[in-house]
Amino acid sequence: MKEKRIKKHVIPETSVRSKHRLDIVRRDFFKLLGGGIVISFGTGNPSELLAMPMALRRERPTDYNAFLRTGDDNKVTCYVGKIEMGQGPVTSLPQQVADELDVTYESIRMVMGDTLLCPYDEGTWGSLTTMEFSHSLRAAAAEARAVLMQLASEHLGMLLEDLDVKEGLVFSTTNPEKKVTYGELTKGKYIERFVDEKPRVKDHTEFRYVGMPMHRSDALLKVTGQAKYTADLKEPGMVYARILRTPSHLAKLVSADTSEAEKMEGVEVVRDGDLVAVLHPMPDMAAAAIVRVKAEYSFEDEKEVNDQTVFEYLLNAPSQGREVNRSGDLAEGEKASDTIVESEFHDGYVAHSPIEPHAALATWEGGRLTVWASSQTPFGSQDDLARELGMELENVRVIPPFLGGGFGGKIYNPQVVEAARVARLAGKPVMLNYTREEEFFMDYFRPAAVVKIRSGFNQTGRITLWDFKVYFAGSRGSNTIYDVPHSLTTSYDEKRGSPVHPFPTGAWRAPANNTNTFARESQVDIMASAAGIDPLQFRLDNLDDEKMIAVWKAAAEKFGYTPAVAPSGRGIGMACGTDAGTWVAAIAEVQVDKETGEVHPVRVVYAQDMGLCVNPQGSVIQVEGGITMGLGYALMEDVEFSGGKVITRNFDTYRLPLFNQAPQIETVILDRLDQPPQ
């Protein structure tokens, strides 16, 4: 018995301006912070590191992950290179610091992503902030506590073993009159310590804040409109810029007549090669001016592909295969299989569509540049600015305010260099805030992709063959999570110098994993159906991963799952996967309109094992957001295009899920208190 299944599917997936001038050199870093105790986690002296040229610091990006300052005001300031874009580290990181340092959660202030004040960080992406960063931060806090306790011992004239601390107050366990606050200990002192070993961090039984559901510290600011995003910022003399865009990514500007725009009162035009921008103190006037620019383009490099032909196009495009994983022998797997199933899965381009478009405010002063930007990679943006503008890194500062969503799309920040170039030409601060149409056009879409799977199983329902080929999505998440004796995973990628896609593509919510997981789990459903076995039982029979089995059982129990006995107009779908040290399983109930074919999600149960859960409330919110977005990717979102021309340019044609379309969502967190957070 052999089956050929073809399915086309779209898969789901503050900073306040510093009063300090940029001309403060890095060797004055601790003077910039003020008095107190500064702790860093790394392998060298922090003052020496900060005195190095920025380019040299880039060669040691893992040396310093966090600076922690305990000040004489009894407040703790945490400087980290990560950014806040809605995922919640502005809440979860202070929870961990507060526990290790024995201070109140409310006493901690976060400074995030400022390239002058914070240690280097490659970027906020991949769900890695908690998994890769928590230990460094907790270690720095634990060391700070040890230093403070030693100071308290000296100040009070008591042995360490006779002292305890609560909420930043160190007190004698034998004489209640003897006590001192962290702030009093640090007043007038200037102490620097660095950690190059692993200090003892607390056991989960000692936590006060970690593991507790905490309201997000930025929630009130955001829901009341007080939070400042890049587009909300203003500088004296600032003008708004609009940039002339080509109608296609593959078009080239031949000429631009700006005379009509220049006739408008208050409009200024600046040009630098292919960069043509109009400026005005009012954003609507800049928008009116840009449409008066008459331009001519050439389209010699257009590709003959559109959203209807893209999958055939991809399969015929030049590619290079890369073996990702192999076990056993496929020929032996063929022999052991009683049933072979072949399927092909298609994934179109989809947009990040964050609520906040890309934005940047650039200002020059004395040959130095400061840019406030909605960037997931402020240090990467600093690199881009220095390289493109021919500057030293020390003369470039990037500050990320709150970001209104990123999802990988704000790893790429062309608006940063554009704003800086225009500001240098204009000689005044420039705000560049993409319109929604620009956001779609300039987006680095999730790449369209094809997955081909040839698999087999025997009479007992055990998978015996797995041949997985993914074209142009990437290899992340492509390895089968099932126990298969004979398997091969191959990723086909672009050949160097031979770009396949007609416009930029890039990271998008667990890049590649979303595509590969959908294809794998769909194939498993097809196999279970062909075997006549319940799809959940089929999965459990072919799994040996204890964590995956556990999340499946948790999801099934919460869902109240039982195999369907007869058609009911409702269906149940399920899938599982792993990413960034996390195991997940989901079961969804859906209803299908027989006349229109529309799918209406009714209920989704989602179980997740991420190790120690720092903030359960934040985790549940992230799950609910991911599921809601995933429904959009699965059921309605798709980018229409022709060659390098993006046709889908706003939400009138790019549909997102509405509140009344959202299902009931129930989340189960398998909290592993004895394991590190992920």
C-alpha cells in the first residue's frame, strides 16, 4: 500500500534617553554609574574590558553577560545587552536577581541593550535569553550578595555566620539592634568585583520570586499608553523622513525628479546615490511630499516567479544538499516497511507583521552618532552603522526603547543606517518610522519552502523508514523526534552566490522549525491513519523521549482526549516538537464548515516542559500569544507577490486572527524545579 499526499499549507509560527553624553569614554564607565558595588560575570576584569576598543570586545562576546550595580540608594540596577519586545525579560530577569541578592523585586531597575552602558550581546532571538543568560545573571547577583555580606560583617563587627539578610537589610540573628542596609554599606564606596568561576546559586527551595506568577512590570505602562517606543521620541529640531522605495526588490532606480516635492513649503530633499529622502517637521507633510517624486526604474533582474508558482520554482532552483542526520540504512528501512507513505508539503512566504513597524531616530553631535531604534540586535546595529558610515564603534551608540514585537523580523534593521545617513546629510535629527506598507515591503519574510517525506511503518505500527528532505527552510527542527532505526535528514540550501528568493528572507519565530515540525507531524498523522491506529497512540508507540511522552500525557489528560468513534463535524488535531530546550505537545479541537470549508478552532490544550519556569504567568501569556499567531499562519496569512514585487502591503489583504476567532486556550506547565530554566 502506497499513498501520495500533496498538501499546501501556511504554517504558524524602556528605555529612557540617558542624560549622559556619548563622549564619556568607556574607561569612565564606573564613574558614569556612580558609587556602589559593580559585579560582572566573565573571565576578566570589567574595567579592562570596557577600556578596550569596541572591535576587540567583539572578539570576546561571551566574557561579560551582565553588569549588576548595587547602589547607595538601596536600589539595584541590572545592565544587560538583551532587549524587551514583549517576551517578558524585563520581569523574569529581575525575579532571578531579587532571589539571589535577597532584595525586593521592586528595587530592581533594568537597563537593556544600550550599547554604551550594557555589555556586548549578539542579539535577542531564538528563545535563548533565559536558557543562556540566567546563570550569568544569577551568578553576578550571588557574588554581589557575598560581597555585601562581607561588608556587613566588617561594618557590624560580627561573624558572617551570625548574619542574615532580607529585602536588602542585613541583620544580626543574635542581636536585632545590629542591622544595616545594602545602601548604607555601599554609600561612599566604590567597589568592583568580577566573577570568573561559578559561585553557588540558590536551590529552588530557597526561591521567593522565581516560580511565582508575576504581573509584567511594563504592563501598566503599555496598556495606558505611557510606554515609549522609538516613534514616540522627539529631539529638538527633529524632522520626519520618508524614503523613495522601488516598486520591486529587484528594480533599480534610474532617475528621480524631486522638483514637485521641493515646491512644498517646509520640505527638504536629500540625496546620496540611490537614497532619496524627503524631510519635514510634520510626518504627514513628508508623506505627501514623497508621492510627488517622479521616478523611473529598470526591471532587468526580475525573477519569473509568483505566489502560485513558487513551489515548483523552488524545487527547480539551484541548491546544495547537506546531510543533517543519518541512522541505519534507508534500503533496510524499505525492506522492513509494510506500508510506504510519500508526501510533499508547501510553505509560503509569511510576514512578521509586528504591531510596531521598524523605526529609528538618529542624531549627530560632534562627529558622534546616537540612534534610538526598534532593534533586536542593538550591538549588531552599532556594527552596521560603523561599517556603512566608516566610523569607529566608540563613536556610535544605539539605544533600544521598548519594541512592539519582533519575532525575528527586527534582527534586520535597514532603517537604522537609513536614518543615520539622512540625518548626516540633513544636519539635524531625523525620525524614520516605516509605514505599514513599507514594513511589508522591507520585511525579511519567512522563506517559502518545500518538504518531501518518504516514510514507512510495519504491521505493528512502528516507524521503520524516515527520509526527510527540506528545501530552503533550513535544518532547525528537521531531525525526527521519533525512534526510527533507519532515517536520513537532508537540508537543501541556497548555493553561495546564487540567491533563490526574489526578496530578502530571514529568521521568523524559531526559523525552519515551524516548517519542519508541521511537515513531520502531518506525515505522522497520515501514517497513523493509514495504519488504522489512533494518532496519539501511534506517536506514543514510536517515542522513547521521556519528556516528550510526559507532555503528551499531560496534554491528553487536560484535554480529556479519547479516540473519536464517529464523524461529528468536529475534528481533533495534534502535534509535538522541541526547540530551545523545551518540549511541547498540543491538541486542538476544530470545527469545519461543510459548505465553505472554513476551519474554526474551538479549543487548544498545550503542555510544555521548559525546565524551571521562572514566571508561570509570563509563560502562559507567551503560549497564548504563540497559539493565536500560529492560527493566523495556519489558516489565513499568506504573502502575495510577483517577482520582487510584494503585492500584500497592509492588513486589508494580509489577514490576522481576530479576537472572536480565537479558541479557548488551556496551558499546562510541567515545572521541573530541579532543572535549569529554558
